[in-house]
Amino acid sequence: MYRPTPPPAGAWHLRTAVALGVLAVLVMALVIAEWHPLHALDADVATGLHSSALAHPGMTRTARVFTDWVWDPWTFRLLLAVVAVGLWWRRERLLALWLAGTALVGSALQQALKAAIGRERPRWREPVDSAHYAAMPSGHALTAALVCVLLLWLLRTRSTPPAGLWWSAVALAGVSVAGVAFTRLWLGVHWLTDTVVGVALGAAIGLAATAGWTSLRPDARQAAHPEPQDRG
């Protein structure tokens, strides 16, 4: 019985990366143009969450622990570095370098956009946390999304995880990315649109990198879509 061949994983990743990139560019353009509805939304979300942070100091302390240690960009980078070292040890050195290069591209783009846009962070009379450099995009959100996309892709293509393990990993990645964005907003160091752009760009870079790897490596294409067995 004939079954249609699914579209290549690399093509799907690339299309999604482009869509997310367009979303990020659109939001950045609206912020730079000072589109009032978007700025009003940013202000309302920031003011409401800052008031809650002041009213719930225990939750604020917990958010600081998570943002400074569990979901810190260096925590995600260290996790990716450990995976890259493992791949290097298994003699998959080109893939290890590809992951490291992708992380470097993400960091460089983040810093370049921060310098180019130069958006100020929220300012409060009673701040509950502090952060340096410009606000957009959120480096925490970008790094979390980028690393989670790469790790999920590796789990899916370099092994055959049971369904339970796969969906648990997807849930953990989703909670982590959402948690990173929320804690940065709760602590009053970012605007909502900073985190939206960060997540969109991070996921876009990760998906573009996986699409590039899949298109350049025939073995990666075969692993993503193994040939169906002839059952006669």
C-alpha cells in the first residue's frame, strides 16, 4: 500500500525558523517604531508583575534562584557544552563543532541586537533585581529556547526515545523556556516583548541550525526519515 513520503525534517525546520524570525523582526520593528498598543501592553504587564513581586517576596526570592542558577544562560550553555564534549568523545566532532558554533552565533546575534536597538530596561523605585546591558532581546530567553531546541533535536535524531521519555523532555523544555521568560518579567528586568523576541530568535536559530545540518549530512536525513521497509 502506498504511503506518501513525509516532508523532510530539514525543510519543516527551515520554514518554522523563517516564520519565527519574521515574527521577531516584526515585534522589534514595532517596538523601535514605538507603536503605542504594544508599548502599553509592555507597561501593563511589567507594572502588574512588579506589584505582585513586591507583594510576594518569597516567590520573588525563588524566582531569583531560578533565574540566577537553574535557568541562567550559562547553565544552558554548560549543558550544551557537556553534550558537545560527549559527541566529540564519540568522534562525532563535526556535529560537536556545529553545536558550539550555533551557540556562538546565538550569543553574537543577541549582543549585536542589544547594541543596535539599545532599549532601556524597566525602572522601578523599589527594584527586586537588577540586570545590565540593553533589554531587547532577552538573553536568558534566547539562550533557553536555542539550547532546548538543539537538545530535543539531538534526542530525537541520535536515539530512539520511548514516547514517555520524549514527551517528558518536550514538557521539560517547554516549562524551562516559559519559566525563563516569566521569571525575567516577574523580577522586572525585561519587558514582555523582550522575552517574546528572545524565545522566537532562539528557536529560529536552533531550527535553522538543525535544518542546515540535515541538508548537509545525508546520514542525518536518513535518521530523521528512515526508509520504510518493504513488507511485500
